[in-house]
Amino acid sequence: MFRKMFATISVTKVVMLLAIGSLMIFGIGCSEDDDPVSSNGGSGDVEILTGTIVENTTLTNDKEYLLRGGVFVGTNDGQVTLTIEAGTTIYGESSTTGMLVIKRGAKIMAEGTADAPIVFTSDKAVGQRNRGDWGGLIINGRASLNTGDEATGEGGTGNYGGTDDEDNSGVLKYVRVEFAGQELSPDNELNGIAFQGVGRGTTVDYIQVHMNKDDGVEFFGGTVNAKHVVITGAADDQFDWTDGWRGKGQFWVCQQYGDDADQGIEADNNADENDASPRSNPTLYNLTLIGDRQNAESDIGMLLREGTAAKIYNAIVMNFGDCGIDLDHEATFTNGHNGTDFNGNLVVANSIFFDNAEAAQSGEDDEPNFLFTTDEFINNANFSNRFSNPSLVDALNKDNPNFAPAGGSPALTGAANVPPGDSFFDAVNYVGAFAQGDNWMDGWTYFAQQ
């Protein structure tokens, strides 16, 4: 057994030498010109990670690490923990679609700090990095789905799902994933972070996905909760959920870069069976969704479809090129109405919509089975939505954004109260992801586009 454990892990130490003002890697087939790490200001001590890690392992911040191909953590029965120290940098190798996959039953303990975040980034030189340079971070858990007892992740990222909604896959705190989402095949690109059947025992707080080629964060079923989430410049959807995700979220912000973008939120229950159970039904408070309608690719702020339910409160949705909100598919509309009024399982309330091409998508009333239009939905008086300028400090700035409300902003009033007795949510009195004068992104986020 001891021999078998070490047969599948490959961790190669690479010596970095200083030569003519730049760092050169020896021993992994790189010359000075194609050195994947040297131009990123690295520490000079790099280890290459390959294959499957089958024993508890710690990545220390006195080294840097290169993911060569798919690096998997865990055995068939889990019980393996990968610990990553605060301030550690991990590079994804572009030539081999480097990615990190936490297998079902294993754990990642990645606890950075605001002063020393854990960074997953491209192996290309600063100034040459772009979306899709490497794979991404994938976490597989044992929580339930509505597509069956288990499922297999995109791009060979492993099996996930089960019956344990309390499952614990570890901790992500002050973690940044940037320039990821490499295409594996046409229309098959990896998300920045994929939570696949991840349970609510997992801690996710202060994470950023920046410049991803596909979605920023996607939840495939499960019950994981997520707090203080920043998505910037994702080329597809900024946030995405499907297949029965029932987690909680608070303090989410996204900013589109309109050269390549889609929705702020794309939310599904089940594409093949819109009423499949357990139904996607997250509870979200304090979101700031910023589009980029000045460029052609920005689309919809919230696209709620394929039977999803959701409780969304205290959101700011602004500057999207199509509309602020769109409801699609009969099962979705049914969630928003109980046959008598809007007291259903789909709620978008106490929110501010501003400067979208349309506030709500039109045309649903052409379908005879729809009980209402999206416009009627968000204008329902019981939901207390508003349509005015939230007066954010500098929300459209892509280099150094400030999403906090300015003095006199309508976002400083009219917020819904969080559920009493729920320890996950912070009680706040403002709409959007930020209080006035409080930028919790400071120090650990990154906005340069290369």
C-alpha cells in the first residue's frame, strides 16, 4: 500500500537560476525565451505537480508550483487533504491545460489572507496573459444533484454527487483564480472555479475569478455557500448555477468586460427536465452586477430559466446590453406565482435596476401558459424593486473599480432584512455588495487584463 501511494504522485523540484537579469528554468524543457514562470516575478524555487496526489500534502509559500496537465487530489475513497499556505502562487501550464481537481471525498485547505492571498494564475509572462491560458480549479463533492445519483464533470474532471448535503470539501478563503478556462474542445471550456456537487460543510469566502474564458464560477448541484465573491472579465457568464444548487450567497459582485461576455447570472434547474428535484433554489443577498453595454457582447443581468427557483434580495443590476432580468421557460414562471399572487419560490426583491437596455425582457406574454411577464414580475409592488441610479462611486472603471455607494445613494436604504437566526448572513441595511466607504476587495484582488 505504501508503494502504491507514491506510485501516482509526481512532484519534481526545479532549480531556478538567475541569468542576465531574468530567471531561467532548467530541467523542464524550457529555454529563456519560453520560460513560463520567470517573467512573473517568482521566488526562484518551483515545483512541478503532475498526476494524482494520494497523501496529505502542503504547498508552502517559500516555493511556487506549476500544474502540468490535470493534477488530481485524492484516492477513490478520498481522505486526502491538500493544504496551501497563505501567499502561495500556483501556475497552470498552458501547453498541457494545467488544472487542479479536488476529487470527491478529498479536501483543499486554501486559507489566504487579504495581505497574502493564494493565487492560481497563468504560466505566461505578465503582459502576455489572457483568458484561457490554463484550466482552472475544480472541486468535486458528495452533495445531491437532480441529474441522478452522481455525474461526471466536464473535461474529465471526475465524478461528483451523492447524498451528503453537509459534505465538507475544505476551505477557499482569499483565493484568486485568473486567466483560466482553457478550451478542451469546441464549446467545451473550463470554468474558473467549478463547484461540482459540493456540500455546505465547505467554506468559501473572499474569492475572485478574473479573466476566465468560460464562466467565472459555476455551481453544479450541491449546497455549498459562498460569501464575498468577485468575478471580473469572464468571457461567458459571471455566475452560473444548474442541476439543483441550493446554497446561500452574500456580497457577490461581478463586472463584465464587453469585448467578450454573456450574462451576469445564468441560472438553471435542469435542462432536460425543468421540474427535476431537488430544484435549484439558492438564497442570495447583496449582489452588485455590472454589465458593459457600451460594447457588443454584454447581454442579460439575470437570466433565470429552465425551472430554477431562487430568493434574491438587495441586488444592484446595471449597464447590461440586453436587459436587467429575463425569465425563460414555463416552469420558471410557475415558480414565481402560486396561482393567486407572486408569493412563490422565485423572488427578486428590494433590488435596483438601472441603465440596462431594457429593465426586463419583453415577449413572454406571447406564451399562453405564462401567468405574467417578466416586467410584471419585477414591478410587483410586494417586491419593492426600484429603477433609479444607485450612484456607485466608480462602478464602470475596469482598472480600479469602486462599487460602493456614494453619499445620498438610494442603495443606502430600502434593503430587505436577512433571515433571522441564520448565522451565514450578515445583517446589513444597504442594497448591493458594499457598504458606503467599505471596499472589502482592497489588497487581494487583481484587475489588470494581461
